[in-house]
Amino acid sequence: MIVDQLILPLLMVLVTLSVGAYIVAVLDRLMAGAFGAPRGGNVWLAPLTRGAWLLTQHANATEAPDWRAWRLAPALYLALAAIGLAVMPWSASLVATDLVTSVVLWGSVEALATVVIFLHGWSANALLTLIGGYRYVALGLSYILISMFVLIGVALPAESLQFTQVVASQEGLWNVLRQPLGLPLFLIVGLGMTFWGPLDLADSTDLAGGTASEVSGPPRLVWDIARAAMLVAFSGVATTAFLGGWLGPWLPGPLWVIVKMLAVLSVLLLLGRWLPRLAPERCVTLMWVVLLPLSFLALVWAGAVALWE
Amino acid sequence: MAVNWLRKFASRSAATVFPVLGRQGEAALHRLALTPGIELVDSPRHASVLLVAGEIPADRFEPLRRVHDQLPHPFAVLWFRSEPWPHLEDVTRIDALDALPEALIAAHRELLLGRRDSASRILPDEPPNPWEGLGDFGQGGEGMMGGVPYGRPMAMNMMDDVRDGLTLDSLSFRLGPFYPGLPPGMAAEITLQGDLVQMWSTQLAPYPRALDPVFFAARERPVPIAELELARAHHHLRRLFSALRLAGLEGASLSALRLARELSPGSRLDGLRRRLVRSGFFRLSSLAGGALEAEQARQLGGPAARAAGLDDDLRSQDDGYRRLGFAPVTQSAGDTRARWQQLLAEIEQSLQLARRAERDKACTERMDSIETPRGPWLEQLPQDGSSLLDELMPGLEWGDALATVASLDVAAAERSLGEAPA
Amino acid sequence: MTLATLLLLAAALIGIGLYGALSQQSFVMLMMGLELMLNGVMLAAVAFWAYSGAGAPAGQLLTIIVMAVMAIEMTMGFALVVAVFRGKQADTTESLSGLKH
Amino acid sequence: MTESMNHGIGVDIAFVLLAALAVISGWRVFRTDSMVRASFFLLVSFIAVGAIMILLAAEYLGVAMFFMMAVEMTVMALFMVMFMMNPAGLNPMNMVHQERIAIGAGIAGFVVLGAMALFAAFPERPLPTGLDPVRSLGLEMLGDSMLIFESAGIVLLATMIGVVVLSSHRGRYGAAAEGSMPPGLAPGGDPAGKSEEDEEAGGGHEHHHH
């Protein structure tokens, strides 16, 4: 029983986490190469050697940091990503924890991420990290709201807050077609939550790395892995909520999930390399004035479609 | 055993380099950005090799010591065209640009394999000031607020706040002279309120920027316009590189640099321009703000002035240029976005002029007035304009502020110290 | 995990919260005391729902209402604090004597 | 998830750990030197209680607790920093009054409530098997108790309006009635920050004062 309920799910999540983070690193390097970064070295080996380098580097200290929070924040962010991957179903029966309120749990992962990112910036007791942390908090609330409205939209036709039910409800028609606004909005939130590419305002170059600008060595490795894993978790949830999860002809369910996740990841990483970083002010306006009303609209649309069906 | 294996594996990673730029050290930066196996990082915490490129003036020794000590163990220090400090052990000095990338990669590798000892700290590991407790519990002031723990005022505003009733954190700090987001060598005292610059006072002016020797030659004899215009485009493209990197467009920034490296009269800017427009650089990025008043624009001169609508360009007084059909391009807004549009337009114009000049074998005719990429050169070279930032920065958001600094060429111009760029 | 242990835990949380609410001088810390008390209340409500309410949905409902009350308490509290702070530059209970008379 | 009710030893261990976490972090809230730390300790206490709720099969409530409290505590931490009461813990923080009375009241509260918990007889009516707590909660909320929730919604709306009125009467940039303009960075200076027209028109020199 312990093996079934504890060890196997844990193993599953750990494998997804590490393989996923590795794939993100490789894909991102491939994209960077396509966008003109100097090619050299082995793309498949580079993330691993970089990880090894960070493991051999010392974790530095700043003046009077909040040690506990500073060291815990990357680990907690990784744990949040792991929770996201744990509630994501690979097939009707293959899911690490099939909580009946998994959609809400994912919402709380997003909310807790705000706390963790702020802590990471705040606890280093340094200037640029602090600004990065504040920036994220200022934006984080809008990300959470948009994502929750969109996810309530997919819970409506499923009449359940459970991701397995959400997938089951897409048997006839995937939510990406049933609720056309949902997926784009959710992906934008994903870029924001992992502060990737155009929405990288917390760890940005104009802050010399933002919340991560003062960390080195193993904690930095954990932070990088956590960001990549969160992106994987996002693509997993997007696959589940909008792209019909394990549904699809010919291939077995889990394979379909992998294919769809890879597709979502590629789109996200492509956007990340293609677009410049948004101005924070513009980003706030975009979130509250454009995307939040759109997410209302998506919800109303979802409700109307659910009634009509 | 396992550790050895890990280190061996780690030694194959890219060399992470934090560049500390001295006078005219940028050439190293531009070379390294395009070298595979080298990653330039923005924070000393992320680096394994500290590269001191170019001569560091004595008034920047103290900050250099502090940056030096911020690199996490193990780390190496390389001095490029710069005199290493005598009290350091184990220093490496490189003077040839071509040997630099390999030296950096080798230093990184040897460090990880244990063949090279990590550089040791220079400063003692202690707070810069003692704890100055006053209150009952050792705190600085009344209640739990105020005071100067470790000689540093707490991030709070004891003055009357004109902005709002809340004592929202005014954060005063000093940035530079080695912060990668500022022009090399520049340092400023900044007060931020939230994300907004409340006060900016430039403490150290940026190093003078090297001008291509052809501009100096043009003061002495007629030179081919094609050569002059290519040098101009080269100068502008390299500024575009740092700005695009700051904006998070790494790929585009590198293609600007590549274009600069392989510049010829046949080069086209269309690809880069299309790429920038399609990525939404002009619409999404932090480009609002930093508008120059007419007086400020005149004072600064050059492309920044033309972006603000002034059509001052010494080239229009030169008959050689006039025969090529030269007329200055201008923008009207004068803000950061206009400056980048102006710069792209000027690069395009320079390339066009270079093509025509090469065909006609045109040469300059006036020697007493030269339009350098930095601005007009009549009696003296363009002078430092960094004090302008003190007026321009307050009221801008942090991202806009840095983008504005990147778009303004405020450094003075000077003669190149070493060899001419290829 | 029995009803008694759960209620003891709730009592401990309420006790700590009471201490905080009474002892802290700053408004925000005072609000934290209140929130900790409400935390205990919510736990007790869920414990009763699970062990002596036979799963009547009203038990869960009570908890949801307490959560809403917490949100309201916080927003109202902060609005008051901001108003007071702007008016008097005060953020501690002592400095507010206006409410006494 | 209903098997957690006829709980095994694992649930008991988890409960003891979570209970200890909830109490210790709740106590640390009032014993730490920094307000940001205090609010995050409170968050940890809430999360522990939320996890206990999940152990009790109240899955929706437990998860909602994480969700609500994460946002609430972030806002709380931000407000602390805004009022600048020692956010980083650089100065020791001890701002208490009537501490003896408070300790006494706290202990008395615990003893009275604890005694009630131990000695009062509560009916033993555990969750019926086959109950779907989330579904029953949803049906209750949107069925019989719809009226309560509609009124709660209106109360929330009224609160929001009240908050806006309270805090914006004298807004961030001066009295709301006088047309709130961002003040200058120096007394009497030009408004800082840009108005939308300046940005869009791209007209550098003319400012649109209202």
C-alpha cells in the first residue's frame, strides 16, 4: 500500500520533474541557437555540465540575509512545481494524486508561488533582488486572477474540480476549440508565473538577474530547475485543461500527453526567445485592462456553451 | 572520486565571465559575446571568471575590490590590457584579443579541474560599518524604526514625503561603475521609490568612448566617405547590441554585432530591422520616456539631437557629402523610441552613402568640422554629457530609465588607445 | 486524530491569537492575532463537521463564511490603517486616542 | 479519499506533525523580528491547518485555505513593508503593551476552550460513507443557501466600495475631489510619471496638463 500510494507517485513526479526540466533546458538552447546565439558545444550535454559546474561552485553569502528563507525559497518553488505535476493526469488511471479538488489546488500553487518568489527576492537582503521580488508581487495577483477565471471555465463543462474529469469532459470536443480564449490566456499566465521571456520581470536583465542576481552554486541550480519545472507543470496543466490530456487516436494516452506537452513547451520557449521583455508598466496595463476582461469573457463564453450543450 | 568525476564533467561547461570594463575595454566584450563556449553574465555571483578589460582608473579601485570579492569560490581573475595589482598572487595578464577567449575558457577549465587555485578575497569579511544601536533592544532609533544599523539608514523616509502619505520605501543606493546596465565606468547615486526613479545623481562619468581612427584622419586629410560611413555604422551597431541585450532580445543583439563585424558597403540592415519590428521591440519594450528638451538635445548633439527634431549635421556642410545627395534624417519625438528609430535610419543612411561613395570614389572635403557618430566635432571632441541624466531620469520607471541610458550616447569621445578595430 | 485533539489544537491557536491581539501595539500585528484566532475557529468548525455533524454541509459553509469574514476584516482593517496613517502618521494603537473620547 | 476517515497510523503521524507546525509557527508570529517573517509564519500556520482539513476529508476547504491565505498574507507582507515597520528585521522588534494581561488572557482562553474540548460531550456522528464533501458543499452553496451567498456577495461588494472610498478620499495623489494628479518629485514640480496621451502621441515637448 505504501509502495502504491506513496513511493510510485513520488517517483513518477520526480522523473517528470527532472526529465522535464532537462528538456526545457535543451529546447531553450536549440531555440537560442536558431535565434542566433553562438553555436558551440553539445546542446544535449550543456545543461548537464552547467548543472555540474553549479554543484561545484560555492553558495555565496550576502550581508545578513534571512538564511532560512533564502535557502528554502528555491526548494519551495520546486516543490510547488512538483505539486502541479502530481495532479496532472497521464491517463484515466495513471495520475500521482487524483485529488477531487485538483483544479483549486493548482490555483493555490499559483498563489503560493507569489509568496515564494517574493521571499526569494526579499530574503537575500540585497537591492536588485528586492526590486525583482516587488515587481513580481505587483504582477502576481493579476496572473492568479486570470488563470483562475480561465480554469473555472474548464471546470464548468466537466461539472467537477478534478483534472481527470476535466479531461473526460473533452471526449467530444477539446476545450481549446470549445473555449478558444482559454489556452492563449493560460499560456500568457504561464510565461508570467515562470517569469520567462517577455514576462521575465522578476529575474530580468535590467536588474542583473533580479531575484536570482545574488545566488550562486547549488541554490541557483535548484532555482533554475524549479523555473524550468514550473514551465513543464504549466504545459502539463494546459495540456490537461485545454488539449484533451490523454485523449487521441492511435497512440497510448501518456504518449499523447507527452506530445502535447512538448508542443506547448515549444510554443512557450519560442515566444520567450522571440519577444522582447515587456515594460512593467505596460504589462500591468495589459493584464488588468485587456487580459482580465478577456478572461471574464472566456468564463461567460464557457458558461453559455455549457448551458447550450 | 565522485567529486573528481563531477569536476571533470563540470569543466566542460561554458566559461561564465563577468566583465569589469576599464577604459576602452568594450572591444573584449564584443569579441566574447560572439564566442561559443563563453557566457557573459550580468552579475558577479553568476561568474567563475572575472575579466578586467582595459585600464581601471584609480578612483574605481575600491568598487573593483568589492566586485572581486563577490565572485563565489572557486574563481579566477584575468587582466586584459590592464596592469594587475601587484599584491595579488597568481595573476594572468593577456594582451592579445585573439588569445583572450581561449585564455578565459582555459582558466575556467583549470579552475574546475583543480589545476589552478581560486583567487583569494581581498577585503575582510565584515560589515562595512559597526552596529550602532541606541534603543532598549539595540535598535537604532525610537520604537523599532529609524536608526542606522551597520551605518546604513533603514529603507524608510524620515523626510516629509511629497508623493503620498505612505512612507513607501525610498531606497537610496549607489550603482556602478561596473553595473552592466550602465555605460562602462559610470556610477550614480539613485533614490528609487518603488519602481520609480526619484533622484539620480551621476557620481562618476562614463569612460570616454574610442572613436574609429578614420575620424581623426579626416581632421588631417580628405578620407574616403565610404570608410567614414562604415565606421559610423559600426559605432551605432555596437550601441544597438548593448541596448537589445538589455531589452531581452539576445538573438537580435548578436545579429547586430555580427553585422558590425562583417560590415561592408554591401551590408543591408533590412533583416535586423524586420526582425526588430516583428518582435514588437518598438511596441512592447520599455521605450517610453527620456524625451529631450530642445536645449538638452542641442547640448548633447549627434543622433540624439536629430531624434529630437534638430537637423544639425556637419555632413551637410561638406561638398563631398552634398554631391552624394546627403540630407539629414530626423525624428520628432525625441524620446527613447525615436532615438532607436533614428539610429536605425542613420545606419541605413550610412550604408547607402558608403555604397554611393564607393561607386563615386567620393572623399570628404572639409577638415575643420567633422560629424562623429557621437556628435559634431568643431573645435573640440564631443564632451561628456552624463550630467544630463540627472535631469532626465527622475520620474522614469526603472526599466525605462535603463533603456533611456542605453539609448543616449553620453560618454565623451577620445582617440583609440590600441590598434584600429578590424 | 480525534475530535478532542483537534479541538485542543484549535484552542491553542485561539489562545495564541488572543495573546497576540491583546499584546501587540501595531495595527497590522493586531490583525494577525485576530486572523490566528479565526484560524482556530475554522479548524474547530471543520472538526465538528467531520466528527459530530454527520457531514451536514452547513459545517463546511460556516468555514467558508469565516474565510470571507477574514478577507473583509483584512481589507477593512487595512483601509482604516491607511486612512489613519495618512491623517496622523500613526500605526500603533496607543497613538490613536481620538476613538476614546 | 474517504478512506482517510478510518484513518491509519500515517494520518495520525501527519496530524501530530501538522498540529505542531501550526502551533509553533503561530507562536513565532509574535516572536520574530520582522513583519514580513511574521506574516509568512502566519501563512505557514494556515497551511498546516488547511492540510489538517484535507486529512479530515474537507478537501475543498483545505485547498481553498491555501489559496486564500497565500494571497492574503502576501498583501499583508506588502502592507507591512509599506508602513515600513522594520521589514527586514534589521532592528529588533518588540512592540507590546499590557503583556502580562495578554499572556494571562491567552492562557485562560486556551484552558477554558481546552477544558470544553476535553470534558464536554459532543455527539459522535462521523461522516457517512459515500459522502462527496465537495459536491455536497457545492449543492448547498448554490442550492438551499443561495440566498446567504448572494447576500455575502453584496456584503463583499459593499466592503470593496467602502475600502475604495476610505482609502481614496485622500488618494495616493491628493484629495480625490480635486482631480488626483501625481505630485512632482520636488515640492511644486511637474507631475512625475507620464500620462497616457504623452506616451501614445509621442509628442516630446508638450505636456497635457489637466
